Amino acid sequence: MFGQLLILFVTVPFIELYILIEMGNRLGIIPTLGLVVITGIAGAALAKHQGLGVMRRIQSEMSFGQMPGDAMFDGVLVLIGAILLLTPGILTDLIGFSLLIPGTRVLFKKHLKNWASKKIRSGQIVYTQPGQYV
């Protein structure tokens, strides 16, 4: 896992830098910087809106005594999307926006649920129900 993260943290900035340089060469510096700033502002607004919506869903489900499992997955994905949008770059912005838009977030949520399910079955993640203690 550490090796994969290391590769990710080394390669993604180089890819982002390459894309930004190419965009700067083709579009110009001002439009490229403008795009980065606009996507950052739009992303922050969308992240706030989606984050508040997820928080309301979690609170609503908990007020009815339900476990907010699906909403929690949405919350994790919205948080990751917001973090990616804070990172300057086109690739991370595209992934970040796709995590914030509910229609595309569903695809990521499916994979996250499968991953969590495998970890629970293997015992790497321990799940307890209310009233149970490990």
C-alpha cells in the first residue's frame, strides 16, 4: 500500500505539471491560470453544497435511528473530491468534480463499498453493531 501511494504521489504531480504546461503552450498562461482558479472556486462551492447535503442526510437518518451507511460513503467521497479540487491541476480537478457530482459519484461508491466489504470479510476492518463490543 505504501509503495502504491508513493508512486501515486510522485507520478500525479508530474502528469499534472505536464498537462498544465501543454495547456499553457496551447491556450496561453492567462487562460490556463484562469481555468485553474475558476475550477478551484467552482469546486469549493460544489464541495460545500454537496458536503452540507450529505451532512443533512446523515443527521436525518440518525434522527430516525438508522445507520447512515450509504450517506457515510458519500461523505468520504465528497471529502476526497474536495481535497482533489484544492490540488491545482486538470486531472485532479476532473476526478474531484466526478466525486462531487452525485450521478458519477455512484460509480466510485460502488467500488468503495466492494473494497470495504472485502476488508470486513477478511477481518482487516472490524464492524460492530450498536450495543456490541469487541
